[in-house]
Amino acid sequence: MPGTVSSVQARAVEEVALWYHTLELPGAIVTPGWFDLRGCLDKLPWPDVRGKRCLDVGTYDGFYAFELERRGAAEVIATDIPDHEDWDWPAAARAGGGEVLASLAGPKGHGFEVARAALGSSVEKRMISAYHLTPEAVGTFDVVVCGSLMLHLRDPVRALESIRSVCRGSFLSIEEVSLPLSAALPRHPVADMRFDENRCQWWVANAAGYGRMVRIAGFELATTVRPFCVPFGAAHPVCRDPGGARSARGLATATFRRLLTGGFGVPHAALLARPRLQAPPVRL
């Protein structure tokens, strides 16, 4: 006897090797993501997306793309790189990083396709790097969203400039920030040179540095949100092995994050920006 729709969907969810996002799907199915963004939605400075053409940059499993659709966007395009080999790998990891990640996460974009089918979504997926966004390639958009991508890029300002080229309205940006640097240097734009080749992480700016990067790429800031924590999802190693979080270092980190953000997870900040129409005067 064939399985029910929900049982088929449940099997499809189980076949995804690694879910990055926690997603609520029909049939009371919740994907076991590494990160659970659901509680962060009300913290973000959302623009009105109803009836608008929207873009989600670096979509991965599609959390923000599907949220744009749920909020009434007329059209949603979701972009991502086509393969794990296409991550912005540091030189030392370039030869084997993609292969290792593929063995852990499975085919790039599998989770997105499973979620889109389960939701009956009309989000269109396009395989293109954030570096290569242009009006000629993807058109222009009323609203652009990008979350947790810049730390994975060797040249985040270049990516932000590309986003600026296709944004004609609002840019909602959500990125990891350094809490220690934000607390120590609240007005001075600086970044942690993380250079973690195993996780393909390059720079993590403090809150001031994050805002500065967005401005230098050609945006003006409309709204900024103070740092908050994106909670770990059920599949994250911290949740699967809570012993590490109870170590002295883990407890110290958790306490510091709770003091500054009121939660535990990965520190992020968010902002709403719009394209700057005229370049500021050059000061000599």
C-alpha cells in the first residue's frame, strides 16, 4: 500500500544528509537543521515585500526565500552556488574541501529541492555566485535578503557591491558579528581574521565593521538591529553533544553571549539598507 503524502515527505527529509535550516513543512514535519532561525524573524527589520520581486542570496535550504514567499512576495528568486567545490575555499583547503563537505552534507541544494516540493513553493532557484550578480544576469529586485554569507567570502565587499547592483529598493542583511570586538570597540570598524579553512570562514566583523562594509558597498543604512543570537538547531553538534557546551570554555562563552544578546547561539546583527543614489564626495 503506498505511503501517505506526509510519510513520503518524511522519508524525503530523512534522505537529506545535512539540513542547514530548521524548516516547518506540511504534515507537522520539522527539518533537523543546524540553525533554527524561526525565533529570529521578529527581530529582523523586514520591509514590506507584498507584491514585490524579491531575491534571497546564498539561500542554502531556502529559509529566507520561503519566508519572503509566505509574506506575500509576487516573485522570489533564490540564488546559490551549484556545488560544494564552488565555496570560496582558502588555498590550503581548495583541493579537497569540496569533496569533504559533499561527503558530510550530500549534494548541494538537495534540502532546498525537498523543501520546495513539500511546500508547493514557486520560488525559482538560480545557480550563481553572489560575486556574479548583475542586472543582466538576474534582473533587479525590490527587496534583497542575504543571511549568514559574508563570513564565508574572501571578498565580502565585492559581494555586497554585486548585491547593490541588483537592488532597487530595500536590502535586508543578517550576518554573524564578533561580540568581543563589538563590546571592546563599539564605534571602531574592525574584523576578526578568522581564516578557518575547515569551515571556509574568512572575516567576522564587529557590529560597526559590518555596517561600514554595507555602506562602503553603496548602501545607506535605514535601520540597524543590535546583536542577537541565532539558536543552534537540533542537528548542530552543540545540541547533539551538549557535554562540550558544559565545558569551562563553553560555559564562559554561553554566559558572555547571554549577557550581551539575551540568548545562546551564533551572534548576528541585522540591518535594513537602501541603495545610495549618489556617491559621497571624495575628501582629499
